[in-house]
Amino acid sequence: MVERYTRRRFLAAGIAAGATGMSGCASLNLNQTNGQTGTANGDGTTDDGTTPPTQTEEYDPSEADYGTVDVRGAIYLPARAFNFYQQWANYDHEVIERDLGYATDVNLNAIRTWACYEYWEEDPEAHGERLDHFLQTADDRDLTVLLSLFDFAGREPTEKRLHDTDPRTATGTQSPPTSIMKRESRWDGPREYVRWIMDRYRDDDRLLALEVMNEPGWQPHSRKFARGMFRTMADERGSVPLTVGSTSMANNADYLDWGSDAFQFHYNFAENQATYRDMLQSNRAVADELDGLVWLSEWQRVRDSTGFAAEPPEDQKGPDYASLAPVIHEAGFGNFFWSLMVQPAFTPAQRKHGVINGLFHEDGAVWNLDDAKAIKAMSGDASVNLEQRQEWPEWASEVANGT
């Protein structure tokens, strides 16, 4: 089993101070001097004597000498699925086998995805068969899976939203609905689902970890629900580490009290590389002190407009993983970028502005070769032999301009 950590030890490592308490899904805004972060010296170097990357720095991944990152992953949702209910309800074995094969083209060794309580309620037998196929397909390609059970991000899971596949209106969905999270008397179903997962997979070495919920965040009802479900997981604990999809390192101080075995943090957008590097250095200091499992489990790109709902500049509406990959590689964090497949932005707030993300088209071409090289470089090899095509998929073209 992985080592348990105490809240006191976690806080003593420095998590309560500085940037580590601020990083989250949307962005991190630090006070800056001369375009550098607060840790920069007057000559433009950091305290360790290196020059921090900037947004405009030229980066040749073939020349990077940062070693090999142990967990190199992507978040996975099929290109034409708009929520995780659709991933399982419309499950296509051939699509899964094809897509996870693309992950090996850039030497990924991990995938983060979600099971679905709403689909399990409908057909637990089918969900089990499809989840088994997914895990075996990943294992056959030397990919380990970080599997989440619930998700606080997204809209209420109405029947219409669960099934909506119109790129203009479809949305990610929260799981379970707020009406269940707020009433403990209605937790029997979710608890049964958690026990079902644990009974099947608690000792499954195809799993990197089991995540109780993505971003329970600061809302009392979501945190109470996630903690309750974590207790159920812990009662059924096996050899697979248990974790929480944390928006920031600071949240993990509480998740340690629950019994979390691994730490996560999310930081999708940053105004520049220097800001991102400062955050990673702070979190690296904590990770090194604790000597535990720590993953940057959501990241995307440098973007001037850092909020999820803000409209980015026209030239920043597509993927640009190469803008952050080098600083993540340098910091050495196991990580998962959003997302493996090219698709309209997951959140409608971004999609309405014509934002698209992802690495691979459905035919195996990549949106950006520089992204593919920078991501593959984390394995120590930046060579790729892939086609680049920076075009919206025809099936989603009607939202390309935010229409």
C-alpha cells in the first residue's frame, strides 16, 4: 500500500503558503515583476540560476534534457461524446481500440477518464462489460487508467442533457445530480455504485488509481457527498490507490484527512510560461518533501484570457500544448492534458466562443505537430511521424466560429 500522510505533515511541507494555495482549474494570477514571477531575480534568472521559459521562448523538444516523466497521460472522452454518460451509453469497441492506439503514437502511458453513475443505474451489466473492455484495451497498449467515479463539473444531468449530441447545445454533466448530493437519505444508490466499483477493481493492476470525484471544490454539499463516498471506498480499500480530483494542491490538505493516497492539482490555463513555472516549482517543493504520488491531472495551454468563460484572442482558440509542455517536463510531474481527441471545448462557455482542444483527429492526424513532439518528449523521444491538420472536424464545423 502507498504511504499515508498526515495533515500536519502536509501543511508543514509548505502547502498553506504562496502559489500552491491558489492554483486551480481556471488560472493562477501571481504578482509579477518585469514579466517574471515573484521568484525571479533582477537579472531575469530564478533563485536556482536558470532562466525561466517565457511565452515566446523557442523550444526544441528534441534538445530537451529533462529526463523521462513517469506518468504521461491524457484525459479521454471519445471525440463525438459530450459527456461521460455518452461515452458508455454509445460505447463503440472499435473507436476505443483506435483512440487508445493513438495514445501510443506519442508514448503516453496513462489515461484519465470517468465511469458513469447515471449509466450504471440504467444497465450495470453493460457498464461492467464496457469498462472491462476499456481497461483491457488500455492495458494491451501499456496504458494505466486513472478512473474517476463522480464529477462535480458540468450541468445537472437531465435526461435531455445526457443524450444531447448537438455540438451547439450539448454539455458535460454533473454526476450525481445536486438533489442527491444534498440529501444523505438519497446516498444509498451512489454507495451501491461505489461498492460495485470497488468489488470489481480495488486490486486491479490496470488502474493507476481510483478517484472518488472530480473537483468537489468548496461547495459544502459536494464536499460532504464526496467525503461520504470516499469513506465507502476506504471501507472497501484494496491495493489500488485512492484519490480526489483536486483543483489545487491546497485542497489536498483536507483530502488527506479522508485517507487520500495520491495528490492531484489542476491548472488548465496560464497567462505565460513563467507564471506556470513558478506554480510548478512551489508544488514540486511540496511533492519532494512528501515523497508521494502527485499528478498534474488537468492542463491545456498558455492563454491571455485565463478564465473558463472569457473569450480568448482569435489565435488562442485552438490547442497549444507546446506552450506548457516544456515547463511541465522540466518540473517532472506526472500529468494528464485535456484532451487526447480533438473536439469542441467541453464546457459550453468556451465552445460558444469557437474554442477547440485535443491532440488527435479521429483519423489519426494531429492538430499540431509541435504539440505532439512536446508531449512525446516527456518520454525522452520527441520524434513523430504524423500528419498535421488544423481544421475543425466536419461534424462540428457549425460551432467553429462560435455560432
